[in-house]
Amino acid sequence: MSLDEEHAPAHAIALVPGGMLARLSGQTDAMVNLLHDQGVGRLTPGLKTEAVAPDGQIEAVSMPQGAVFLLGRQWHPEWRWADVSLSRAIFGAFGDAMRPG
């Protein structure tokens, strides 16, 4: 299997309305690649669900308070990031957060 096939969009996610990913991207859903066998079972206090798979599996989390930029996700937005609007939004926001203010 080629890297393009391995990293191709594999399943849909729903972005949580009002969450960081939804605000950054202006999207309600997206297609993402899937390369992991494990997932988040429950959130630790302070984390917020940002996206879920159709089966309810948590696909992305954030920490809205106390962090400049914290986003955990189960997919690889770095793969062909320039071709994917959600990935561009994630990396743009990360870059903005890291610039001296």
C-alpha cells in the first residue's frame, strides 16, 4: 500500500458545535485519515471533546482553559495539509498561537 493510500481520508467526523475546531474551520464535519488502533475512552477534567466519529469514538480534544493551544486528535492532519481545509485551519491557528503577541 502506498503512503497516499495509507493516509487517504477513511471516515467522517462530526465537529462539536461551538468547539475550537468548528470555530477555526467553519465546518460541521470532515473526512479524516485513520491510522490508529486505540482511542480515547473518557476525558480527564479540563479536556473538551472537539470531534467524534459516527460510532461515538472521540476523535479530537482540546483544553480551552490554561493552554495557549492544546489540540489532541486521532488523525494525521499533517498529511497533505495544504489540500485539506480543516488541516490548514489547525496549522494556521497553531502558528498564530505561537507568534509573540
